[in-house]
Amino acid sequence: MEIIPFRHEGLGNTAYLVDLGAGDAALIDPCRSAGAYLSAAGDRGLRIGAVLETHLHADFVTGSLDVAEGTGATVFVPEAARAEFPHRPVQPSDQLRLGAVEIEAIASPGHTPEHLSYLIRSNGEPPVLFSGGSLIVGGAARTDLIDPGLTGALTRQLYRTLHTAFRQLPDETVLMPTHEGGSFCSVRSGGGRTSTLGEERRSNPLLKMQDEAEYARWFPTTFPAVPSYFTRMRPINQRGPRLRRDIPMPPALDPAEFDAARRRALVVDARPMADFASGHIPSSLSIPFRPVYPVWLGWVVPAGTPLALVSEKASLERVIEESMLVGFEDFAGWLAGGMESWAEAQLPVSTAQVVDVAHASKAIGEGAGAVDVREPSEFGAGHLPAAWHVSLA
């Protein structure tokens, strides 16, 4: 049984394409970048007949409907999620027969109330547990993303999941979680993407805690900040997102057209920071395109904001795709010819000074203020003595 992972480093998430044999395949927890899954399946001569969701995701728009539209696959969703789009509801303990493989749904609430994990057994091979956002390598997923009033109850549910849901499974069971270290949905990590239940039983500190009340008190104190866009994703995924084919792609605009378009849109400049500093459109927002681009776009830009994009041509398609991944679908356009064409049109250009350590130290010594915009954990690990801490979020 071949399993092909699709990792999004910035989100700290992995989707899985599972070769079930005889040309059949299943896809687990896909994000909106459906083309990658369809291409991989096509290259291997596989037909995706099933898409399985472990839970309603808070950190990205699901790609289940796009995959189903392109393949005719059945989408399986936990019944308790109350999904409003065409799907087959799954209950705990359901046995799903997909091709020659049997998949068992295991109740694993805590990260979300409806959460299910999927266990695949294949003859002669160790079972594989797709644990979604419940048990992860070296840790577990957070429990405060639904409603602050539910955090206590969900934390206790997660404790019971960790200690009882997978108790009957053998140590050699392969663990393949959706979330991992680096995801704002997860807490702690052993650094790897996959593991075994035996290894987690030996080394995962959360599995060693034996006091539910103490766990319920302590666990929420470990959560990182919540990206603001998380509250928007779950309702979108419950309702069912728009298909990618129905979202108009941004048009190429010459400088004059782009200048007019930016009057109703936010200019997002996805070029490298040094390029932005050397010359950019006034009042534009710099979010260099890198793995964490969608997280920061969703975190700092209000929902529904039209975007006017400045990007290197080579990464433009990915910038658009990653913007849609966190729910942005209104594009005013992109600047054809980049900043070179903008400058040639003699339109206004702003710059930002970038200084090295010596210049920064001298400026601070002369009274300049140092503002540290990193996360609290980063600030706590070490910062300039006189820095003001204001997290970017």
C-alpha cells in the first residue's frame, strides 16, 4: 500500500494520497490545491474514488469538493460535522470498504467535537492510522479553535482520546497525522511528520500524563496565538467552499489600470523583502512569498478584502493559489511588468531603509525605539533589552 504525502510546510499540514490497489485511491484531508493530487494520481494511473475528512479544518479551505468535481469521488465527512454539501456522513466505528481495503472510523474528539481518525488495514502490513488533528508526533492538536467556552470540555475529550481511542491498536501501527510541528493547530512536536504508536507511547509527553484534571488545566496554557482567519475557515468548510473553476482569475493590468484598481483594493506585494524595500507602491503590504505566506495573509488582511497583486512572474500562480487557500477570492488584478513597468510609467514609488546590526545598534543608542513583532515565545527566548514587544498579529 503506497502512501504519497503532500506537505504544506507553512501550514504544517500533510494530506495523503493512498494507493488502495487495483487502480483505486483515497485522499485524506486535502487542501484547496487540488491540482497536485489529481496530477499525482494521474501519473500513477490511480482513480481517486474517496476523499476522507477527519474534521472541519480551521487553517485552510478544503479541496474535497474540487477533487470530487474532477473525479466523481465520494466525500466522507464525520456526521457530527453537519456538512451542508453533498457527502457521505461517517459515524464512529463505521467500516468503509474502498476497493480491496477496509477503513475503520475511530472517534477521536478533542481538537474538534466531530473529529474522526481513519485506520487502514492491509494484508501483511502494519495498520496505518490517519489521526488528523488528534494525536500528532510528539504532541497533540489544540482544543480552543471552536469556541472559548468549549475549550475545557474539548480538552478533557482530547485527554480521553489520547488515552483510550487507540489503546487496542498495536505498537507497530503507523501514525500519519494531518497536523505537525509548525502548525498553529498543534501543540508540541517531536520534529517528525510520521511515527508509530509504539514510539509515541514511549516518548510523547502527553500520553504520559495520567491526571485528567491537571491535563485540562495545563494544556490550554501551551497554545500559540490563533491566526485571526481561523474563525472564518470552519464555517466555509462546513458550508462547502466555491469550486476553484468558479473563481475568476485576476487579470493582468498595465500600470495605469493597476493604479485605478488599487483604489478599491489592497496592494499585496509578494516579492522578496529586499526588492520591496528598494521600491514599492505606496501603502502596499509586503508579505514575501514563502511557505508561511498564506498564514500571514489570512492573519493581517480582513476577510473579503479585494487584492491587487505585485509578484515575480514565476511565483504569481502560486501566490494566487495560496491566497485562495485561506479564503481570498476577490482579485482586482496583478501588475503586468512588475515594478519596472510601474516606475517607467512615472507613478509614485516608496522605499524602506534596511539597516545592519551596527546601524541598528547606533540608532537605538541615539534614542530610536526597537519594536519586536515576533511571537511571545520568540520574544521570551531572547530579545533586545529595550525592545517594545508588539506581536505582528
